[in-house]
Amino acid sequence: MTTLPPPAAPLAPPNPDALATNAMITVNEVSKFFGSIVAVSDVNFAIDGGVTALLGPNGAGKSTLFRMICGLTAPSKGSIRVLGSDPRTDRTVRGRISLVPQQDALFDHLSAIEMVQVSANSHAMPDAKGIAHWALEQVDLADVGAKTVGQFSKGMRQRVKVACALVNDPEVLILDEPLTGLDPVQRRHMIALFHALGDAGRCVLVSSHVLDEVARLGSRVLVIAQGRLVASGDYRDLRSLMDDRPLRIRIGASAPRRLGTALVERGLVTALSLDAHNGPGHLIVDTLDADGLGRKLAPIATELNIRLTEVSPLDDDLESVFRYLVEGR
Amino acid sequence: MTDKTQALRRPASDQPTTERSVPALAALQLSYRVVLGQLTSIARIIALTLLALVSTVAAFALGRSNADLEAAVRLISALGFAVVIPVVSLVFGGAAVGDLRDDKTLVYLWLRPMDRWPIVVGAFLAAVTLTAPITLIPVVLAAVLTGTGGGIVPGTIIAGVVAVIAYCAVFTLLGVWLRKVIVWGLAYILIWEGFIALGGAGVARFAIRKYTRSILVDRTGVDLDLADFSTPVGIIVPLAVAVVALALGSWRLSNQDID
């Protein structure tokens, strides 16, 4: 795996020559085009057992990449190997992988136990009913197994999908935004479940567009943006990279010019501009020390007899993180 | 090992092998049961049954007016074989795989260690299971209620069974291949079969209705336009079309992208 490169320069994708050919999932020079739209572009990575998080904003190409890894669609270019086989053409490998799709789709006329049982039967599992009950226990739904899934909340439906994916004891488990709709308790439970599967040697690949989720999902991350794999490595490196980046903040004040001058003089901001879009009383500042600015801003305003009307971060979203990773700004 | 990992461990007898594969018959049964459940909607069944009963009511009225055999055959052909059976087959056949694809549940059958053809054939059989009673009972009852005898009842039964199988297979294929299958199916029924195929014997060969009408004509001796095949031809060709449609649907399902 390539470690996260320094932030100042655009990040290079991992070296394809370095890909492990015997990894559980190998994605080699893979691109996917839909007409003139490039959904995934020259992606390379290889992953083995354990939990790996695929991080990317909405529309980054995560689901398309997952669909290709599961064989649901063929790459336009490049090759994918899952457990050494092509998932698009090899029927037997499909029994060794499971997918939790992003879409909220279930057979709504079935009860939860029937739904999971269908999944077990479709994997030719012996004792499908027993396994379905076991799978529902893993996601804390055993007590409502008799209810039809059409009556379930979004979070419960999400857990049914996970139960369906567990029935074949998959060696490779692909989960596309599996924590969507879950309450905090269930999120913790699911994350613990994914880690347990990873600890048991399964290759668990989980996508998310929420940064805090990824922090809890695993130490290994793949970062995808605009269809390109822009970074891969340890989450802690990504976190420190983000903590080191400048943070942009909008400040509303009764005397923005005077306040801005004071902030520059005291070394709390690295750049500032007046925010014309939000009226005359606003300025936008870049800071490398958000905590320090947060602590000192109010005392400085009081000292200068300036009234603060707004303090809000402008780029605390994932897109800004990706912009920083990809473009170094 | 954590407690959670212990919980994940299943009894040794339940552990799967790495070379699991679902036998074709089991896959077919699975697809059939799932699709049948998906298709079974009380509102849909009631609405289509009411549509089918139109032919029964019309035949009852015809029977009360002491109409002849030709009028009875024309009625069964025009209502039963041109409207009721094709439309009901379209609703169930088109939805058999089409609904799974549209609501994105197809992945639960597709991403499995099984062949594709049992998925398509199971879905087709589910469509036939619902279409047959909803259409055949009212249409055959209509044939009985005309009170004309003369082979109209057996002719209607044979032609009806052939029509249900052929239409369901063709519309199952359309459901695999196309989105908005109802629009395409209605275009086939109304524009192709109902208009273009009436233009001449050559074009009519490519309409299922010509074969079902031929069976009815062959069994009753009534003379209808564009219905000049023998009963064996009227049976074999639509059934062959059904087989080809299911084979094409299976091939298409194997090669298409799944959401």
C-alpha cells in the first residue's frame, strides 16, 4: 500500500507494479466509462484480510467501483480479481463474496427471517433457516424476524441487508454505505461486527462519505475523488494531514477591517479577505490554528469593542478535505 | 479472539464449502417463489380480473341474443385473444424480472453462485401462474356462455394456453431487456398486433395473435382473416418463440449490468 503523500502536491495513485497479485482483492488499472462520463479512472489497489474503508464524497465512484468488484458491471478498462478470479465471469467466486448494496431494496413482501433465508438458499447453504436466525442475531433483529421487512425502518432494513450478506460466511464482504440510517448504538454494534469479521481474516471493504465513520471503521483507508484513487494508507496519516491543513472561517463583525488587522498582527490567520457576498460586515480568514483562533477571537473582539455576529467554518466538509488531498489547497 | 468473533463462529457442520453452487432446479424454485410473491398484489389481481371479466360479460350478452358461431369466435378473438390475454400477460410477464431490476432487488438473485436461466424461467413461470387463471377462466367461461358449441370451447382452451405461454415469455424477455416495459408492450399489442400485423399475411406471421386465431379457426371451422395455419403450427410456433425468448432473456441477464 502506498502511504499518504505530503499535502502540498497533488497525490499520485498507488504504483500498479506494487500490487500484490495474491491479495484477496486486486484492482488493476481499472476505469469505467458511461458514454462520455468517466466514473472511475485508472484505479489501482490490492487489499487483503481486515477492514478497509473506502472514503469519498457522493458521486466519487465508490458504488461503481464496488459494482465492478462484485462483477455487477464490467470494467471498461483494466482488470479485477477477487480471490484470484474474475467476479464477472466466475460463478463459484460469487458464493465467496457478499455485497450490501447502497440502495434500500429488499423483497418487501417477505418477513426478515424469510428474506435472509432466501439469501441463504441462494447460496446453497445447508440449514438455511438456522443460518438465517443466526444472521439476524448478529444484527440484533432476531426478535423481529417474523415481521415483514416492508414494515421496517430504514435502519432495520439496513441491518437486514447486512444479515443477508453474512449467511454465506463470505471471505470478501463489500458494504456500500452500510451505516446509513443507523442510530449511534447500532452504528457501534455494526462497526464492532465488521471488525470482528476483519479480525477473523475476512476482507471487509466498507465505503462511506462521512469522515468520522471512517475513523471508527478501520486504520486502512482508500480515498477516492472524482473517480480517481487519490490516496491510500493509514487513517491516522489522513487525520493528521487534515488537522494540519488551513481551515477557512467566516467571521461576522461590526468592524471587520479592524478585527482582520488585529488577527493578522497576532499571527492567528494566514490569509484574510472581506466577504462581499454576505454584506459588508463579514470577512473570511484562513488559519492553521483553529483552536487558538477560537480561544482568542472573543477576547480580541472585546478588547477592540467589536461585536461578533457570526463565526462559522466554511470547509469542514469532506469535499474540502478531498480538494486539499487532490489539489493541495 | 473477541466475544463478537466467538459469536460469529458457526457450528462446523454449517460452515460453507468454497465450491458451493445452487442446483438449477433449486435456483428455479427460489426464483419462482420470490417473483411470485413480488407479483402478487391484491389490487393488481382485482383490476386485471375485472378486465378479463369484460369478455365474460360480453359473451353472456351475445349468448342471450342467440348469436351464431362466427360472431362468438369473433368476440373471443377480439376480446380474449387481442386484449385480455396480451394485456394481463404484459403486466405480469413484464414485471417478472423488470420489477426486480427496477426496484434493484435483482442483485439478491444475480450475485449468487447460480446459473442465470433458472432466474428467468422461474420468473416466467411465476408470471404464467398468475396470468393463466386470471385470463383463461373468464375467457373459457366466455366461450361456454356464447352457447354456440362447435369446438369453440376446446379451441379457446388450446389457443388460450398457447397465448399465455407465448405472451408471458415475450414480455418476460422485454422486462429483462428494456425499461418502461409496459409502454413497449402496449406498443407491441396495440400498434404491431392491432394495426401493422393486420396489413398482410407476411407481416402477420410475426404476430402471436395470428397463431392463436388460427387455432380457434381450425377448431371451429369459422373463416377469419389472417388465420390460416393448422392447429399444430399454431401451437408449435408460439411455443418455439417462447423458448427463444427465454433463452434470449437468460443470455441478456448474464451479460447486462446490474444496479
